[in-house]
Amino acid sequence: MKPSKFHYHAPATIGDAVGLLGAHADEAKVLAGGQSLVPMMSLRLATFGHLVDLNKVDGLAGIERSNGHVRIGALTRQATAEHDTTVASDVPMMAKALPHIGHFQIRNRGTVGGSIAHADPASELPAVALALDATLEAAGPGGERQIAAADFFEGTWQTALAEDEILTAVRFPVWGAASGFAVEEVARRHGDFAICGAVCGVELDGDAIVRAAIGLFGVGPTPVRSTLAEQALIAGGAGSDLADIARQAADPLDPSDDIHASGAYRKQIAAVVVRRALTKAIEEARS
Amino acid sequence: MTTTVGRYIGQSVKRREDPRLLTGHGRYVDDVQDAGTLHVAFVRSNVARGRITELDVSEARALPGVEAVYTADDLNPMIQQYWASMMGPRIEMGGESVYPPVSVLAPGDVRYVGDPIALVIATSRYIAEDAADLVVVDVEPQRPVLGLREPITNTDLVHPETDSNVSQTMPLPEIPEIEALFANAPHVVTRTFAGARATNVPMEPRGLTVHYDRYRNEMLIRAATQSVHEIKAFAARLTGVPESNVRAVADDVGGGFGQKMMVMREEAAVIMAAFKLGSSPVKWIEDRRENLMASNQARSEEGDLTFAVDAEGHIMAVKCNFFEEVGAYPPSAGATAMLAIGVFTGPYKIPIIIPGCTAVYTNTVGKSAYRGPWALETIFREQMMDHVAREIGMDPIEFRRINIIQPDDLPFKTATEMTLENITPSETLEQVVEMLDVDSFRAEQARAKAEGRLLGLGIGGYVEPSAIAFGVLNSDPAVMTMDVSGKVQVRLGTGSHGHSIETTIAQVVATHLGCDIDDVAVIQGDTATSPMGPGTGGSRTAVIAGGAAQTASIEMREKLVRIAAQLLEASPDDLEVNGGVVSVKGTPQAAIPFAQLAMTAHMAPDMLPEGMGPGLEVIARYRPPTEFTWSNATHGCVVEVDRETGMVDIKRYIVSEDCGQMINPMVVEGQIAGGVAQGIGGVLFEDMAYDSDGNPLATTFLDYLLPSAPEMPDFEYGHVESMSNTLGGYKGMGEGGAIASPPAVANAINDALAQIGVPALTRFPFGPSQIIDAINAG
Ligand SMILES: Cc1cc2nc3c(=O)[nH]c(=O)nc-3n(C[C@H](O)[C@H](O)[C@H](O)COP(=O)(O)OP(=O)(O)OC[C@H]3O[C@@H](n4cnc5c(N)ncnc54)[C@H](O)[C@@H]3O)c2cc1C
């Protein structure tokens, strides 16, 4: 389990990083926390001639709030975001999702941007980004662009980022005060990737639900947003039959089998985690 | 002369190994960096079964930094002899035991995914892996032989050298009287149980450095092994280097659980490669993927059980037919069902047993020992006890009580002709029942059910055939020397890979010699300094090496007392030994410390008693009075099953254990905890599954799920201490934790599910997906 030979680059600016990616084309790969990339290289599941390390690039880490958004720099460590008071108060779904990523040692190195750019279908953060309509900021040879989360996740480990683009930040809209969020997942062990999980949010106005977010992960090649179920929930309000809403969220799914669970299991459990998460989210929004 | 037994024995003395091991200062194989060391990487098959149509190593050989690339043609023909001491020579060498064909590298065809095809030696592991990637291998795939029963009749053969895939069999007999008994029995229950393929997963994978110096015709091996003497003997047989010229050393070893007891093909290949090279040290450190994909595995076993039970719930007779796969190249015979049959009746009075078993070769990794190699007997029997109880409408604890061996049944001769003695199965069962408070649990279970929550309780009991003492395992040595300074060294043929032997044997020695524990050094793991012993495994060390250390200590103490008696002009009977001082009873000022006695023995031999030779050396060897030293335990487990997700939460876990005289209760409980963790893993998490093409599906820790600390409950321990008939009264208990826990957990889950009418699961793993399938079906 030794990686094959590669050149290591540690640029100091985003421009240099993008330049290196362009110069080495498909030979190059960005290194962030290394928690997914390094094992793949050690197992020789992936080989790259050039690693472009983002850890020395200025200004890629940090959390700030402005204009109704929270902007999290791509290089922000998952552990930093997990313990950040702004994230806790303004993007609670994110704060609740982060502790489910691996173990704290992994979160100490792993980055928010790395998790989203890596786009593992069983990852929590891509589902959070999708459910909350996050905006992804990317830098490439042609400058910066913004990508809606809905357009970002294309398949297992595949995103809308071009080979020479770097994810620089992710921007989350801040919901109103009468909101509640919950993350529910089934994982074989503490710290495992989820077999299946749900991230849910609701914003209430009395008993009316004015905003709803239902995201699922571990149920297909990309995270899934259950727009129909969200609409049904908004139509039915806080008194909706949540089991029924959850079934609507699970119905269109067609997850596949693996050694940890059958596709049928995942689909059945999807309805359970959505119902449990919605129940908690509504409870929290009311309190 | 009075003794001081009990001063250290029975105390939870802190482990002397821990300061170095817990701070990362152990010395494992890979920590020793000899100058000029070369590194090995294997080219392995990614096809389960097939013919090698092309094998080109020229590009790999040409890579700068590569010293050699060997294939089957280079190494296989050089093999002199290939057999394990525990099993004896091969048939063609005058022995009888069953081994797979000999090869250290794939001989023209590949027989499992991971089968080593070529061995690369380079100046670094990086280069070795680069070169391994350059080896061109083309394999024409053939349909693999897989499964436990199908290979029996399959005409495709794992080993073309044989005429059948069956490696061992004892057909289930049909006896008319017994058939009539079953036909007329009030209750007859039949079930098939299956284990999940598991692997040992030591924290330190396999690894060894072999330095053959052709000019001296000497070989030095540093290995992660459970038995330095075995790898030394094996290397000598393999290469023809005289055994006296081979030295094997194992410093710290990071776990084994049976995996490092036998020499495996990769290790043999590295020994052969270093022998062929004849110059530099050659190191192979197995990486985690290799360990998961290609180190030995176990527990791919099934059992067809039928129990005949009378109207009151007494077991009248049982039939058990076991099926197991031993993979392609088990390092010895692999099959363990014969031993399982021998102890199948466990803690119960089962008057008749009709056994059968069949082991087959398959195109998978070889089977070898894994903590409790015969564990299938308890794992299946204890589940069966619950299935039968449920079917005849009896409480599982009551059903056990009716059938369990009681104190006045002892010694008890089992239906398989084993004599059980000095065991306490009914006492440990009752202790667990009391600790569980079963009556209040049942009330709580009913309350929980009313709230929609499913609680369940499971029991597992067993009798452990510890300290197996026949063949090469018959005995263990202890060589004790006392220095001029009065400190002792005891040299053992054992090895420590997590057993606390440096601590526990020091407790035994300090107690019986009558000295401070800090004055005792325990030396093992080097054939140059340690006498021949079979190594550490099979729950033998406390019983057998402990007996040897005790014998040596007592002999040494007697010698010291005789010297003291001479110097004090007293009778040996009037002396006592305490804290490294021999003194006259009642007259403490008439005392001589060990150091002074040792100085006399080493430097003033003329002052010694008449007829006593100079020096202070004792050679002792202990062979237990019986081939097995029985220990026993009962496990109790409470779980909650989430009926919507199938997730299992272990709420309580209780073990009542009788391992005789405990040397160190903390170490005993540590052994139990580790074993139970592995047993829990075997039910809930671990599954070394293969797909229908023979591809292993769990080759990293992402997929091979070891239980981790958060999944473990707090263990509760009860102890019953009844003495064995061995020297120290000890009974081995290293494996029991892993043996009795799987059925306890399985029974608890099924107890929970039975409340909502779900038919009991019988095939491990009981993962959430399988539990939900069962709930959906029920
Ligand atoms: C034992 C273990 C358990 C884990 N459990 C979970 C879990 O339960 N849930 C979960 O979500 N994750 C889990 N992970 C993965 C972990 O969260 C990783 O941190 C994360 O997936 C990748 O983040 P990273 O910063 O380490 O990225 P890296 O490993 O450095 O990179 C991952 C990929 O993303 C690309 N990349 C990284 N940053 C950028 C960027 N700014 N722009 C463009 N491309 C980029 C890299 O090129 C690479 O392809 C686990 C990991 C381990 C080792």
C-alpha cells in the first residue's frame, strides 16, 4: 500500500494552483485534507503524476456571515466548522451533519470543500448542500464562477467542476428563526459512512410550513433532494402525516445492493430516517 | 519451610508490557531496520481460478532498484520439506496428515484471489510495488469452486493434483436403532446454522525479515509469529539449512489470534527467496489489504443439527453434520470440525451423539486457526438450545438447567468419550441468571414491548478444551537462572502477542520463588535463548508454561533454602522465604538475602552444602496430567433491536467464567473482553464475503467491519474459581470469550424478534439488512 511516484506542488495562491492544474491537465489532482484521496492513492486505485496541495493557499479557509448567507471556505476543516458558533446558529443542519463524518481525527484533517468536491454518494455534506440550496464557488483559468448545488453533483465522485477548477467556498442561505433541522442516518458502526441517511429542515409560521428541505444520501449515485415530498409537506403543514411524506420521499428511489445492505433495505430505511428527521426538525422548529 | 503463594498470584498486577506498548515504543518486526535490508512485494492473482497463460517479469526485473523477481519456477522446486509441527509430516514423507499440495508461488494456475504469483525484491517497498505493477500476468479464468456443499460433488477441482475437492470427511452414519429413537422421540427439532467467514485481523499484520548468510550457512529470522520455534523448524525443513543454524526472533508481536501460529505460504516464499538470494536481509511486511485478502480466514462453516428431546425436556440424542470450507491453501489441514465434534456436547448431559463432517477445498483464502478454531460447536449448539426451547415451549434457561452437568455428575464422561472434570457449568449459569436478574428483565421486556421497543435476552454456555497437550503441544519448558545479584531470569518457549505473559509468569515466579516481582525477568521469543516450546496459542500458556515456571521456581527456591540452611546452620524445615530473603522462622534477624546466596553459589562453591554443584540454573518442563484442561463459562446478553432499521444495541453483557486459580484477574477480564468483542463482531459486523466469481468483497476496513469501542457494551464479570488438576490450579481461558459470545448475542436478538413473531435467524451476520429481511418475511 504505497502510492506510485508523484510530484508534489504547494502553491501559495489560487491563481498558481489553477495554473498548475492547467499545466498538468489530467495528470494533476488537488489535495485538501487527504482523507479520501490519500487512501485511494496508497491502494493504487488512483495514480496521479502531480499533486497540487491546497493547504498552503492563502484565503481558502474561514467562515463568515454576510447578506443572509454563511460562506465556508473550501479548506475549512470539518472539525472547525463543527465547533463554529456561526455555523451552529445559522446553518444548524451543517452543524448537525458534521459529527457524523468518520471520527474526530478524520474531521481534524478533512475539509468541508474536500467532502463536497469528492462527492461520495454516502457523504453527509453533499446532501446538506443540496437540501439547503447552497451555492458553490469555483475558480478556474477563466476566473470565478458560481454553481448551484442542484447542478453540481453528477454521479459517484463526479461533479460539475472541470479538471482545472478548484472549489473555493460554499455559501449556505440562512433560514428564519422558526426553523428546525435534523440529521438521521443508519450506519453499521460509529464513524462509518451511512448505509442511508436523511437531512431535513423546516421553517414554520404557526402550524404552516413555509420552507422545507429533505435530502437523502446513500441511496443512489448522487445525493437526492425530495422536492415532491417537500411540496407535500408544505401543503400539509406541521400536522402532516410524516410517515406518508417520508414514503413519498423514498418511493422514487432505486438504491443498489452492496456488502452492507440490500437496495431494498436502503429504500425501506430511507422512509424511516426521513420520518424521524422530519419529526425532530418540526419539534425543534416549534421550540 | 513455608511458602508465600498468593502474594502476587491472584492480584491484578499492572502489565509490565504496557509502558512501552501504550506509548508506541514496542519493537515489532518492521521497527528493526538492518542495514542493507531489501523489501518484498507480491504480485497476486485477481482471478479466483484460472490458468496462467502469460507471465513476463522482464520489465519488472529491469526497473532500477529491483534485486530479483521470482516466480514459481524459481522457488517451488527448491522446497525440501513442507509441513507444520502440529500436524506432522506429509504422507509422502511418512506421515498421515492431510495437507494441500505444496507451492509457495502459483504453479501455473491460480487458485484464489490473492494467490501469490511472483515475488519482487527491491531496495524499497515503493520500488517493489512499482515493479510488481510491471509484471505482466495473463490468466484465463475458469469457473471457481465455491461454497460449502456444492464442491463435494463438483468435478471442477481446486487442486488438479487431487481427485476430489473433499479434504476431510466423516460421513454421518445411519444407525437403525438411533433412527428409531428419533422417529419416536416426543420432540425432534432440526435446524441449519451458518457462520460468517471471518479473519483474525491482528493489529500488526504478518511480516518477517529473513537474512540467510550463505558463507556461514546461517539464517536469522525476525517474524511476527506466535511461535519462534515453529518458524525456525519450518525454515530448516523448507531450505535444508540445519535447524541448529537457524535462529528465529519475535520481539513484540501485535496480535495473532491463531493467524501467526502456522507458517503460511507468503512467509515460506520469503524464506525461500532470502535463501536463494543468500546475502541481504529480506523483509516483507504484509499490508492491511494483503492481510484482509490473503491471510488465513475461518468460520465459513455450517451445521445441520437435529435434537431429540423427551417430554420433560431432556435431550435424548443429537445428530450434527458439519460442513466447512478450508479454502485453497490452508497452512495445515485447516479443517476443525473433528475437534468440534469431540466437544460438541459442551456443558450438557447429551447421552448420544451421531456426528458427521465434511471439509472442502474452495477457490478462496485458506482456513486456519482463529481464536477458538472449534468454536462452531458452541456457536451452533447454543443457538440450537434456544431454538429447541422455543419450539417445545420451554424457557431457554430452564431447558439448559434440565440438561446441564451438575456438580455431582463429575467427573462426567461425554458421549464422545471425553472426561470432563473440575468444571462448574451450572454455577456459572446461575451466576449469570442472578446478575442478569432475569425476572425483572422479563418484566422490563414486556413494558418495552408495550411501548413498541424490542428487548431480548440471550445465554451462551460452553466448556473450553484449553491447554491442548498432545503431539508437539504436550509440554512447555522453563529455564531459570539466578544471577550473582540474586535476580532471576526465566526463559520460556512461549511468545507474547497481547497475553501479558511478561507480567503473569513473573507473578507466578515471584510467588513461588518468594521474591519481589521486579527481580524477575521473563524472556521469550528468541530461539537462541529460549528452550523449545510450541509457542503461544490454544489457551495453553498459563496452564502449561505457568506450570513449568512454577516447577522451576520451587526447585530454585529449594536450592536457595538448602544453601541458606548451610550458611545459617539451620534445618531447611525451619526456614521461610519472603521478599527475596531466606530467614529462620520466628528469628527474622537470622536471614540471608538471595543476592548473598547467589554470590555463594556462583563465587564460593566450597561453601555450598555437601554434594551441591556450583551455579544456579534450573531446567523444568511441565506436561499437564490430561490432554485437555477444561474451563467453562456462561455468557448473558441483553439487546435492543430497532424494529424499523434492524440496528442492534447491546445493553448489557455479562460473563461468568471459571478459569480456576486466576493469576491476574485484570488480565483474565481483558482476555474475556477481547474475545467477546470478536464474537460480537462475528454476529453483527464481520463478513469476509466472496461474490459468485470468487472475488473477496471486504478487502479494506471500509468493508470489513471490525467492532470498535463505541459498539462495545460495558462488560460485567462474574468469577467462579474452582481449581483444575494442573500444578497451579489454572485453566486456560483465552479463547472462550470469542466462542460463547456469538450464540449469546444471536439468542438475544432472536429473543427480541420472537416477540413479534419473527422466525429466528440462523445465518451470520445478523446485520441490519438481514434483520429487516427477517422482519419483513415474518
Ligand atoms: C475512516 C473514514 C471514515 C469516513 N467517514 C466519512 C463519513 O461518514 N462521511 C463522509 O462524508 N466522509 C467520510 N470520510 C471521508 C472524509 O470526510 C474526507 O475528509 C472527505 O471525503 C474528503 O475531504 P478531504 O479534505 O480529506 O479531501 P481529499 O481527500 O484531499 O480530496 C478528496 C477529493 O476531492 C478533491 N478536492 C478536495 N478539495 C478540493 C477543492 N477545494 N477543489 C476541487 N477538488 C477538491 C480531491 O482532488 C480529491 O479528488 C471518511 C474518511 C475516512 C478515512
